[in-house]
Amino acid sequence: MRRRTRSLIGTVTMLAFVIVYAPLAMALADSRISQTPAPVQAVLYAILGIAWIIPLMPLIRWMQRPDPDA
């Protein structure tokens, strides 16, 4: 598969993931995190803000592989 095709598939997959992840993270933040002290909230919001990257790292690595014929 060419890199350009992988980039298209990966981009669509990432958008779909973020469309699902964002409302779930917002619901969690609204229901649970808002009841914690402010310093804990800051840490938890930071974790939620970057947590979406961890499951997408293999996809990003796959997208960035060079073409097999190159």
C-alpha cells in the first residue's frame, strides 16, 4: 500500500476516533472530574487531553512508513 493511501486511511480513522473519544472524555470530565479539587482537576484534564495520542501512535507509525518500492 502506498504511503498516500495509508495517510488517507489513517486520517479518516483518527478523525473517527477523536469524534468518539472527545464526547466520552467530556462526559467523564463533567460527571466525575468536576467534583475533585482544582489541582487534581488540572492533572486529570491534562491526562485526558493527551490520552487520545497513546492508542493512535501505532496508526501514526504505520502511516509514516516509507513506500515498499522506495
